Amino acid sequence: MVEVRYFAAIADAVGKNTESLDLPSGATVADLRATLAATYGSEVDTLVGVCAFLIGDELTRDPAAMLRDRVDVLPPFAGG
């Protein structure tokens, strides 16, 4: 199981802040994205396409990055 935490626009799109997904050992960001697209549809897939992923203490956009027990899905943030 992978705990997925959502923030800002992506949390609004999926209607929750967190969920646990049954992804296989060795699953990647690409696997997570495919699962989210299949579950929530093309609108969420479009949003996830511009997100970064915090895996452990590494921020990545690499689709081949392997997931751990928890991943944060982070949409672009504005601010100053």
C-alpha cells in the first residue's frame, strides 16, 4: 500500500486529501499516474501531468522514480 497525499487543486479534483492505493512493490510515478487517470479520469490526469512528487525527501517529476510508503502529489504553487 502507498499512502498518497494530495494538496491544493489536485486535492479538490479528487475530493480528498489522502488515500491509500494498492500499488505493487516497485511501482513508479508513471504507475501512480496511470492509476489516478483510471480512477479519476482525464481531468485529474491533466492536473497530475504538471505536478511534482515528494517521495521521501526527494522532489521529482521523473516518471521512472520508484514510490515508497508515502508520496505527496504537489501541483504548481504560486507565491512570493
